[in-house]
Amino acid sequence: MIGATHYVILSLVLFVLGLIGVMVRRNFITVLMSLELIFNAANLNLIAFSDRLSDLSGQVFAIFIITVAAAEAAIGLGLIVALLRLKNTAALDEASEMGG
């Protein structure tokens, strides 16, 4: 039987992988994917404990996090397109200044 402990361990693994990706990578797209991993780890915890406690508030909050993640992806895509047009690279070191 899969219990809440298994979900928490999986969530921890996803969170650590996302955190490592944000800290180590210099590519803007990879950092955005790592942020999505962190959001999904939080969602997994919310849904697992919501099911365990028979309360729907965790699932509702997970829906809001999914909405924020979609907005983050759309804004991030716009930033990537602007950065690629301006600097011809998706490196975060080049994103420190968007002008000229």
C-alpha cells in the first residue's frame, strides 16, 4: 500500500532536483523547467495530505498553484523570446540587462 510517506519522499526528490536545477544551471529554459519541478513537488504534497486528511482545501490550493505555474510559463516564454531576439542566447548571465 502506498502511503503518505511515499508521496512525501517523491515530493522531496522532485523538490531537490528542482532546487539543484535552479542553483546550478545558467540556461533560462532549464531554470524555468526546474521551477516547474518545485511547483509540482508542492502540488504533490498538497494533494497527498488533502487525501490523507479528507479535506479538499489542499486540492483547491493545488489548482491555484497550477494556474500560477501556467502564468509563469507564459511570462517566461515571453522573456526568452525577448532575450533571444536581443542577445541571441538564452544564458542567464546575458539576462542581467535587457537593453542594448
